[in-house]
Amino acid sequence: MIKVLIVDDDFMVAKVHAGFVRQTPGFAVVGVAHTGAQALVEAQRLQPDLVLLDIHLPDISGLDLLQQLREEVPELDVLVISAAREVDTVRRALRGGIVHYLMKPFSNEDLRERLEHYQQAYRPLASSKSTAEQADVNRVFGVSRTERPLPKGCSVETLRLVEQLLRDTGTDLSASEAADRLGTSRVSARRYLEYLSDDGRVKVQLRYGGVGRPERRYVWRS
């Protein structure tokens, strides 16, 4: 579970953002702060994975607070959520190493997309593995092959179901097993699985045994 600290001077806005985060699977709101000073205390106490940070705070600029938060929690990631639209502000935030910059106002779906991108792109780099694949780096910088079109007859909705199935299962699945759980044909399930494999999000493992070709099994790259 990804622990999130929300930093926003507006109590109601912070409450709304917290509700949005709670609706995104895999994320939990562990705290809310309304000033920079409070944010530093809560970050040190709660050790969150991700901070949703506003730029306009009553006691400090969010851009300055960003560096202080990193000093308190070096492994912390920051997603800026702000009404600030000045180019210099955006540039400073990007140079500060944020994972995304989302401008207010925005919808639940807007935030969900950023959180899911963070979950799928940045979090794998914080795992225990010592080396990264090019696909891991591509996802962080937004040049993943996920932008290529889906195979004919495939839908984004079903693709998301396949992704969720593999993430929730936590182990490898064959195309037949995936089809049974999704209620689709084996051929259809395999098309989605192979698409995700080509994209780098799924790893293919071969299981040998019996007569004939080895069985292709698919596991989510965590």
C-alpha cells in the first residue's frame, strides 16, 4: 500500500483530495497537513511514500518546502497539486524532482491517472531489485510503448481488467487461466497478455513439461 500525505492550506480541498486518493486502489491517506511546518512534522512522523503538495501555503512556498521534505525523508516522492500556472513555478518544481504536476481544478479521474502512473512507473524503481530494465525507465519518462494502438478488436477497458488481474494475482498465469477468470476466450486473453509483454509490463516465463511446446505463463513486473 502506498502511503500518501496531503499538504494543502484549504481544509475542504484537502478533504476532497483525500477522498479522491482513497478511491484509487493501492493508495492510503495517512495524514493531512495545512502548513509547511505541519507537513515537515507529519512527514517525519508518518514516513509517507508520496506527498500531494500545494504550492501556496501560508508559511512557506511549496517549492521551498519540497527540498526540506526531501531532507527529512530522502526517499519521499512528491506530486504537486496547485493552481499555480507560472512557467517559472512549473520549471522549478520539475527541477526539484517531482513525479508530476497537476493543476487545479481537476477531476477524480485526472488525479487517478497520475496516481496510477506513479504506481506503475515510479514504484517499481523503489523495489528491492538492484537493476532496472529499459521498460522501467521508459515508463518513468513517458516513452513507454503503451502509446502504440491496441490490437484490432481489443479494448482499453478489457486491457485494464487483465492488468488488474495480474497485479492482484501476484503470480504467473497462463492464457487459459486468465481467460477462465476474465470470462473471455483463450485467444482473446493471450492477445492482451502478449500486448502487455511486448510493452514491458508483463514478463513471460516458459514452463516445460510433457510433450510439445513449453507453456507460456505471464507475470506482472512488480
